[in-house]
Amino acid sequence: MTTNSLSYKLYTDHLEEVDFLLTQRMALFSDPEIDWPEIDEFEQRLDAHIKGLVLGGQAADKFCAGLLNSGDPDQIRAAIYALSHSESP
């Protein structure tokens, strides 16, 4: 496996988790039985996957940007969320 394919696999894994966690987040926020402090661990998990993508730098940004035309609303949402946290110029 090449470095690029390994990196893309990591980016894909992180984005799939971001997508899953964003979906769960919406459900948690609309659940009146959930207290805000209970969401902290969940938010930390989401943040860890975003940090994994941020560490990928411009290569991860390029990967995410490529998904904006995927036609898959979940991938697009996850890619936009990741790109909004980008530290690349």
C-alpha cells in the first residue's frame, strides 16, 4: 500500500466517523432526556477525528474538497465540517 492510499484510507475512516458522529449529535441535541454535560465525551470523540484530518494538512483538505462533488449529502456534510476546521492556508 502506498503512502497516498494509506493516507486516503485514514482520511476516509476519519470522515466516516465524522459523518456518523454528526448524525448522532443531531439526535442527542434534540433529545430532551440528555443533559449537556453528558455530551462532552461525545464531543471529544468528534474533535479527535477532526484533529486527525487537520493533521493531514493540505492533502486531507484536498481529499475533503474532492468529496464536495460526490453527490452524497452525508459525505458532503462531513467534508464541509472538516474543512471548516482546516488550518491550511
